[in-house]
Amino acid sequence: MSKQIPVVDYLVLGDSPHLVAHECTSCGARFFDRRNACAGCFGTTFKPVSIATDGEVRAFTIVAFAAPGVAVPFVSAVVDCGGTSVRGNIINTEPDPDHVKLSMKVRLVTTSIGTDDDGTEAIGFGFEPIS
Amino acid sequence: MASDDIWILGIKMTKFGKHADKDTVDLAAEAAMAAMADGGVTMADMGVLAAGCLMGGGGLGQQLQKQIGQTGIPVYNVSNACATGATALRTVIMALKAGECDMGLAVGVEKLAGAGLLGAGGKPKSDKNVYEPSGRYGAVVPTDGRIGTDNMPGVFAQVGMEYGHKYGGATFELFAKISEKNHMHSTLNPLAAYSKAMSLEQIMGDMMIAYPNTRPMCSANCDGAAAAVLVTGAKLKTLSLEQQRRAVKVSASVLTSDPYEEACQILPNVNTLTRRAAKQAYEQAGVGPSDLNLVELHDCFATAELVHYDNLMLCEEGGAVDFFNSGAPFRDGARPVNVSGGLQSKGHPIAATGIANVWEVCHHLRGEAGPRQIEGAKVGLAHVIGLGSACGIHILEKSAA
Ligand SMILES: [Zn+2]
């Protein structure tokens, strides 16, 4: 099997792909990026937490123009995954307001983004509607 | 007038639109010289200069001085996204309040005509095609478009949709109606980049940029500048009665950044900092939302205008849709919003915007707005927000003199 690499370091691949966040041990705030300190309480200790893979669409837009290499139109959304907000695209459905709705239930799925010159495949993620 | 009050003595915006034959310094000079002439003063009277030009690199203030007067005064070149103009104003006000001088000049300028939509650009990776995690998310490819969107029409579309998710009623048609209102208002503004009315059908049927924002629902990129001369109450007392009569009181000047809240690093939260700024501004000014005769708020997209009705407390919490449907924010309504045409038609030369909206309010408070005059206007509010985020609010009051 060829090598795989996650599109971002907070995506964990394997049998049950999911996202991980840095959770502030003082106030519980969750962040997906590399941290210097907590934006909420200024604490400096974090622990990794797994984020629920099922969620609800809290906001979305259908973007018609993007940088080269990005297929349009695509749906960008904010998904509430068990109380943690996650940013991602809504995929595996038509990108139009008849198929994408506020409060729609979705689940995290992975998707291939491409393969580099060394044969490593980049794996991204998105959310698909739970029918 | 109390000695420690701050007043706008002179203020001017240029025509917004395409200025192919002028550079940013030309436009800034035009606005600055006109603002000083409006106030009956010159560069010799200025004790401080704050200048902003977001896209033009640094040093606008000194470049401007070299064209309109090098008097050796301190220059602050400021940069605060779409709140840059408000930040320049605020910087001068702080210098005046600190007692460093009694008069100062704030200038904002931008050249954007033909720049396309803000934030739509991506950063392509280098030539070599080998995935290598980089940045704070360890990303192997640009995340814009692959993990949600960074583009401004899309970000603000989600801001409006989130409001709809929370309170309901925020349909594509409603957002388009907000845009229809602003385009209708713009027909009375000769300085607007676009001053044509558009029907709801035209707006909804135009090119979709980021659902539910179509092209006319997005702020118009254009060139333009605006400048203001600020003065202390103590100094104003020494000036002519005519200068005192036309001076506009700055009853509140507030700048905030976004406080931490869950999700604010996922989708920028433009609500928290606007609400905080509004609360502080109303307290400073000793007025409430129901005292406002007009409001110029940051309608960078139609979806943004809706949430700011609520954030500026022009309506009950959650009541923005009803507020719009009641007709209140129309120019003949109870709380006229964006009678200039707003950023969607007047245009949005970024660093100029936060002074141009103050000019619009002053224009009405002085009773000089001609056909678009809001009769009897005594109190107005100007609001801007820049993503990142920064929010500037100024409350202005007609001179009692
Ligand atoms: Zn914390």
C-alpha cells in the first residue's frame, strides 16, 4: 500500500479517521492549530482530545470562485461536532441550497486530494450528509 | 462645549470609483486638503497625523506630508484591516485626549478598482511536488477551498447563515432585499461608485459569488480617500462662530478586538466585538440606539448588514429579520441604515471607509446632505469592522452652537 499523509496534522487517518484538538487543561477551550497559549485563559498546558465525527451544520456558504486547483462550486461549512465547532467542506452531495441545509446532520469522511512525486497520497476530509 | 470634548472640525471624502489618473498620495492629498479647507485650517495647525492605506505598503503619512506640508509633526501609519480608517481617527483622538496637541488630521486611502473580490486569492505551493506539512495546521496543500473557505464573500455568507440558523428567517431573498435597499439609497449619493437602483430580481439573478451573496450584494472594490480634522473643545472655543456651528461632536470613539469565544477561531465572530463596542459607545455618548437618527454600518456583504442590526442593538436580540421587514432601516424608516448606499454601492476603498462613513453622518448632522438629507438629524453612528478582527464605532452629535 502506498504511503498516506493527512492534509493537516489534526486529521488522524487509520480505521476510524477523526480530528484531534488541543484542549486547554484549565478552561477546556479547543484549538486545532499549534499553540503558544490559550486564547481564553492564557493557560499553557493542553491535552489531545478526539472530536466527534458526527455533527450538525451551523452555517454554510456555496463558493463559486477559488484559487486554481480548487473545484468550484464547493460548500464551506461550520459543523457543530458534539459542542466543538469544526470548519470543513460539505461533500458527496450536490453543492446547491436544495441539497445543503442549515441544521443538516453530517458525518466526517476522508477524501483523496492527490499524490506527490514520491507517491505519497494526501488525504483530506469533509462532511457528508447522513441520509 | 466642554473643553475636553473632541470635535470634527473639517471632513471630506473624495468621489469613490475609478481614479486611473491618480495614485494613493493624490487621493489622500485631495481628501486631506479638502478636509482642512472645510475646517478653515491648514497643515500649520495640525499637531499630529494618522494615516492608513492597507494595500499600499507603509509610509503613506510621510509621503502625504511631502505633497501637502512637511511640518515635522508626529506621523502614525496605521493598519487595522477594514477598520483602518476608524483606527486613524481613533489615533488622533487619543493624541488629543492625552493633551499632546489640540488639532490633528486623520486620513485613509485605497486604490482597489479592478482588484476583484477580497480574500479570493490562494497561495500556491512552490514548484516541487512533494507534500510537506507547514504552518500552524501542518497543512500539505493550501487549505482555502479544501477545508472551508477564506474568501471574504464566503466568510460573511456564513456569518449571515449562522444568524439564520440561530434565529430563523434569514433567506436568500431577505439578504437580497437588504441589498436592494442600499442600492436604492445610493441613487441619491453622487459620490457613490455605483448609484443605480437594482430590482430584487436583478440582484438575485446576478452572478453568485458565495451563496447567498450575489455580486451586487458584495462591497464594491474601488478607489477613494477620506480625511478628517479633529480638534479639542478648548481649541474650538477660540475659533470662529461659523467653525463652531459646523463642528460635529465626537460623543463616542471606541475600538475593540474580538474576545475569545468557542468557534471564533473557526469562523470569525464579528458579533462579540461589535456588540462590545456598541455598548461602550452608547455608554460613552450617553445615548441609546433609539436616539440615533441615522446609522452607517459595515455592510461589506448583505449578509453582514443583517447581523449588525442586532449587534448595534438597533433591534431586540434575535430580531434583525423583523427589524428589516418593519421598514425601519430604510431612509424613510425609524432607524435609517446606510443612506449613503453602503459599501455595496458607495464602494469600499478599505482604509478610507472608516472615515467616509463618519463623513456621511457629519454631512447629515450639518444639514448639508442635499436630496438625501435625513431631516432634523441630531445623532448618528458610524461602524466598521475589519476581519482579524477590529471594530470601530463613532457616535456623532450635531453642534448645539
Ligand atoms: Zn484555557
